[in-house]
Amino acid sequence: MAPHDDRSDVAEEAMVAEAEKRPIATIVIIIAMQTEALPLVNRFQLTEDLDSVFPRGVPWVRYHGIYKDLHISIIWPGKDLVLGVDNVGTVSASFVTYASIQALQPDLVINAGTAGGFKAKGACVGDVVLATDVAFHDRRIPIPFLLQVFDQYGIGLRKACSAPNLLKELNLKIGALSTGDSLDMSPHDESSILANGATVKDMEGAAVAYVADLLKVPVIFIKAVTDIVDGEKPTAEEFLQNLAAVTAALDQSVTKVVDFINGKCISEL
């Protein structure tokens, strides 16, 4: 195997640093559900891309247009070709994030959507949370003698793009985001979520973070709370009950974030 060339790391770091000083021009917003995406599509007056940048046959949908000085693309993974439901979860999120970054070369990725919140961490229905870091809670890899390494890999902890000025300007709540492929929470998941110190849980964030980190694109996570995971109501019932109202709150917050970003570079966030 050829020796690792440290010069390539230095060059890559220099390119990332230079990119952080350029005004943000292109944003990709990854949203898992059509219900969450359409209010923002209307808000930014975007149009569906009928000449898709994605591979032929995939259900992924891109809405795009110019908003102020920004070229915005909202990417929705579409509906399952057999069952007709939204393509939620980490697999679709990974694919569309990778394909979107490769095709569109964005300066910033935003993963926006709804999430479950934890009252033990102060979350309430309708809160909008800016995630500080993200991790998985359902990738358990208990291999003897290699537990520490594989355990850390399974958790996949990553930091979101630092945005102290954005946080100060919009007065959003902050907290850790934990990701898994189930809407409910098993005892094993609960243990991992507690270990992650999560304020909110979703089904896409850590997958988006993994791909964005791999391709060296900064990413922000904006999550609106539809249900209280450690509350008294059944998760699915509370989620559906609050989805419409909370999606409106998400729409307003994402718009404010985009307005703040306009004209700024990554280092000014």
C-alpha cells in the first residue's frame, strides 16, 4: 500500500479554509417528507426540476430557484415506488445527500425536518432546535476486543457547522440530535440516546452528517419538535396530531435561517 501523502491533507484543508471565506451562493436543503418540503417550496417560489440531475429511475425530487442572492435546491427523496410512502430513514437520506452534493456542489447543506423531543432536556412541542452535534443510536456493534473502536464507529458522532452568530440572531434552542431508523424507541435505543445526550431524535440527520463530512461540505440541522418521546402520549399519535402546525414553525425558522445566510460566508455564521 502506498504511503499516505500528508501534502494532500494540507491542500484539502487550505481549500476548505478558502471556501469558508467565500460568500455562500448555493444551498441544498435535504427534507425527508413532502409535507415538510412543500411549504418551503412555496415560500421560496421554487420549481420542480423536470430534467433531473439524478440517475434515471430514482424517485428523488429536486425543487430549485433563486431566492435573493442564493441558488436554493430543496431535495425530497420522493415516495417509495412500491408502497407510495415518503422515503424516510437513513438509507434514502445518505443517497440523496451524496447525489445532491455531487451534482450541485453546494456551499452549504441544511437538513431540515421534524423530530421527537425529550422533555428531560427541556424540549416542547413546537420548539425549533439547531443541532450542535449528531450521532446514531441504533448502530450497536459489540465486537469483543474491538469494542471501543467499533462502538465509536457505530455511534458516528459528528459536529454540525458552527453557527454562533446565527444562533444569537435567531434565538433558537440548541441541543444534540440522535438518529435512528425507527419512529418509536426501544430500550436499547433509549440507552444510546441518553448516552448521546440528545435533545431531539430523528431518522435522517446523522446519515446526512456522515456524507457531508465525507465530502467536506458544512451542514446545519434544523429540527422542529412534533412529539415528546419521553412524554405520556403515543409517539405516532402525537406526531400526526402536531405535524401540520409544527411544519409551519419549521417553515418560518428555515426561512429566517436562509435570510440570515444570504450574503454571508461560512465563517460569518
